[in-house]
Amino acid sequence: MAPRAWFLLVLILTGLTAHPARAKVIVEEKSLYRNVLVYEENGLRCMKFGKHDNGRQACIALDNPEAIVFNSPKMQLGALYLNPSPRNALIIGLGGGIVTVALQKMYPDIQIDNVEIDPAVVRVSQQFFNFTPSKNTHIYTDDGRVFVKQALKRTLRYDIIFLDAFDHLSVPEHMTTREYLLELKELLAPGGVMAANTFSSGQLHAAESATYADVFGPYYNLQVHNRVILTRLGGLPGMDEVRRNAGRMKERLEQLSIDTNWLLSLFSTEVAWPERTRLLTDQYSPSNLLNGRPLERTP
Amino acid sequence: MNMKSMLVYLVAGWSGYYVMAVELLGGRALSPFFGTGIYVWGAIIALFMLALSIGYLIGGQFSTHQPSLRKLSLLLGLATLTSLPCATFSTPILEKVFEMVPDPRYGALLASFLLFFLPITISGTISPYAIRLLTHGLGDSGQVAGKVFFISTFGSTAGTLLTSFYLVLLFELNQIIHGMLAISFAIAVIGVIAGGQKSEPSHGA
């Protein structure tokens, strides 16, 4: 074998085994849904779903656990630029409890309902990710769609809803549909804000864009690796109002390592999708099959 | 193999396809109300297993009374007919169950029972009935049973793969179910016509 081939082989093998060599595994917890792995690496403590998950569900900095490390929770907190005074919030998908902890810190009296399907994620978040629910925070181990239907029955309403139940590995298809978004919309209080964190690409990105637009009308699309969709009931605020609110929130968000200029620079209403894009509905929602599938070229 | 035997195998194979496709689509239909947790699949699979087991028992018993291709085809027709609530009023049924049963585990189980118990039980009668129709004597009974299981399970494999890999990308849930009901009905009609007389000898299938 040529030296270059040997080099490549070594590179591949070290790549495959890189995780145990460099990262220190803190705990691996089996659950009904996946293996939840907590590890430390480069000054970060992170959670991922199984050894072969090449992404991370949540991370905290060991030397500053209150700072937000990842872009996606920072982008979700951009929802506060649309409503800087929420009295309550619904958070679907716990992750490491990063958004919940941030809201508790910024708004000590806020009422938070946190829904997470996997009890192992709740346990791990509390034990290893600095997640301490306040007396006003309630955690529900439930499916995000079932909880929303039950909340509607109880006529609950929320000032902000964070939908953070997706990752790059799998999409809960029943939580991508037009009907679900209509349920979430109904659950919003007047002027309520919806923040959805997704990891879609290709045909799913287009279908998701079209479905959100159909239900909510115009929205802000914040895109880095993931995307965060921000929208508000009763009309999307213009950038002037967003900037004013960003000014009001500047100090509190910078304490969480969120740079105002960076976050503002992500706000965009420019989202395009092919004209004949099918909406995702309870009848048609092959979201996982559409994710990453290239858009069909129009002749 | 004569045409009647081929039709018996066709009914068995299609029934296998139908059962698995309905099971997969059932998971999709229940998910807006009860989620996609492991308990939802547990409820659906348990209900299908129960319905099939009862169907096997009834089908075996039924096959002792003047079995015929016509009756086998009528069983397929009956399975189609009892699937109509699942194809047409599943949403109001699911809404009612969601209202009545707060625990999604038992909600999923009750909803599965209401939507799928009858059609899947009747689909379960088809394999033992088909074996009886194709069997000429004790000597070939094992071979015939093996062939029917093969065709039926192969049909299930096709139903699972085609539905989950391709059909859900192209069609809506109800379109897939309506398409399957049309095929079931067409096969049942062909079977009834080909079956001819009300009763026929067991060897003539």
C-alpha cells in the first residue's frame, strides 16, 4: 500500500475512534428512545444521542456554565426581540435546559412549561447541565404534540412557544405539519411569539418554509447551520421595532454571551421555495425522507 | 397451477401486503393524537397481533365448512368493507377517543381497536382458509402451508417497504388507503366471479 493510502487509512481509523480518545465520557444513559451520552471535551460538557451522533444536543462551558455556547439557543432567544416581556413560555424539547435556564435568569417570575418526551434527557440535564427548574417551571414528560392538544383542551395560552424538538438525525414528522402549527398558533396568547428551531435542508427546508408561511404568514428566518423561524401573532414587527427591543434586551442577553449585533445580523425575511412545494400536513409528512433531498429543478 | 389456485395465492399475498401497510399508516394516523412514542407502536402492534391471532382461529374453523374461492374472496371483500370507518371517519373517531381517554397509551390502544380490530381480524382469516383451499391431502399440507406463509409474508414485506419508502413520498395517507381498498375490492370481485358456484370441492381451488 502506498504511503498516502496508509496515511488515509490511519486518518479514517483515528477519525472513527476520535471520540473516546479525546473526549472524556461522563455518563451514558440508556433510554426508550436513544442513548444519551454526556462527555467533556475542550472545556465543554456536551450531550449527544449515542456515540455515532456527529452533532451535539447541548453544551455548557465548564468554566462559565451560565454562558450560552451554541448558536441555536442564542438564535431561539431572538424571540425576545419580538416580545421582550413574556409572562409565560412553553418549551417543547428540553435539550440541556439551556433556554429554560436563560429565561429563568432573565425573568425570575416567568412561568415555564417544559415538555420533553425522554425522561433520560430530563435526568441528565438536571444532573450535568446546570438545569435547576425554578418553582415556576414545570417539566412534563410527554410527546410535544399530545401535550399541545391537551393544553388546548385546558385553554392554556403562552406568550412565547419554543419548538425545539428536532435535530439533524431525526424529525418527529407529526410535529412538522400544518395542523400542528395551527394548534401551536391557537395556543399563543395575543401578540404571542413562536420560535422554531429546525435542522432541515433540501426539500424539507422548502416544505417547512412553505408550511410555516401558510400558517403564520411572514416570519423572520435566522439561518446558520440550523435555522430558527420567528413569528408573532397579530403581525410580524418591522426591523425598527426588533432593533428597539434588541436595545432593551442587550444587557441581559450579553450576560449570556449573546452578541446583539451578531443576532440582529441573522434576522432576514428572505426565504424562497419552489412554487409548487407541497405543504406538510397530517396526511402528507414524509419529513425525514424529504430532509436533505435535493430540490427538483424546474425546466 | 390453475387460475383458481393463483387467485387464492393472490388473495393471501395481497392480504399480507394490506395488513402491514395499514399497520404503518395506522401509526401515522394515530400520531397527531397520541404521539409517536414507543407505547403508540406497542398499542398498534399488540392490537394487530391480537386481531390476527383471533382471525387465524376463526379462519381455520370457517375453512371446515364447504370452503371455496368465492367465500375466500368474500372474506377479502368483508375486510375491505370493515376498513371503511378507518378510511373515511378516522379523524372524528380519534378525536372522540382523545377526549375520552386522557392517557395516550390506552387512548392509542382503544383507537387501534376501533379502527383496526375488525378489518385485521378478517384479514387474519385469509391465510388458514387459503391453506385449506389449496391442500389436496395430508401429504402436501405442510408444503402448501409453507407456500401460503411465504406468499403472505412476502406480501407483508412489499407492503411495508413500498409504503414506508415510496408511497408516503408520493401520496397522502387517505389516498394510499383508498387505493388499497380499491385493489382489495377489485381482487375480491374477480375472486367471487372466478369462484363461480356457491360451493365447490376443496380440491378444485
